[in-house]
Amino acid sequence: MPDFLAGTWMMENGANWSDELWSDAKGGLMLGVARSGFGKEVQSWEMARIERKADGSISFFAQPKGRVPTEFRQVLRSSDTVEFANPANDYPQRVRYWRQGKLLMAEISKLDGSDAVRWNYRPVVPPAD
């Protein structure tokens, strides 16, 4: 499981913003939520999960705006990178996450890497107790 995703992540670029929250991996399951917007307006949101299936394979399931989940099978994994693909999906066909130091990078694209959209997230420090 891609444990390096766990945490709260945020990106801001002027009035554009995006954030993702990922649970830790317990019982072969990570749960995620994401939203993006402009100013005070939410423009998109998504529920997601990364799941170890009964056959041992790992898949990413995306549910933009609560739609029926789309499955992307894990095709690449290292200590700081994970990539999922679904060639049958119109867009995206590839979902990729990787770490660059303390930053979390995310990218969606077509299978060949074209039409890429990228997010550069910084970690959000939780409030002190």
C-alpha cells in the first residue's frame, strides 16, 4: 500500500486551491477525499479508495462527485511512487502520485502521458493539542 499518501495535503495558486486527505493503510484499505475550487467556491470533489483486493492486487477507485466508482489497477510501485491505469476509461487513464521531499505530487493524464494535469501538494500540519 502507498503509505506515503497518508495525511492532509493542500495546494494554493492565487485564488485556485485543492486539497486531499488520505487515511493510513489499515486492513488493506486507504480512504481519500479531495476537493478543488476557486476562492470560496468548490468546483469539484471526489471520494476515493485504494484497496488490496482478494487476489492481492491493489486498485485505486475514484468517485468524482459521488458517481459510480471507476477502477484503476496499480501498474507501478516504489517506496515513493505509485501509478494506476485504466486504458478503457476516457479520461483520465492514468493516475500517479509521488513524493518529492516533503511535497506530494499528483497527476492525471491519458495513458501516454498526454493531457496531463498536475497538483503539487504541501503537507498541512495538524493543530497542536
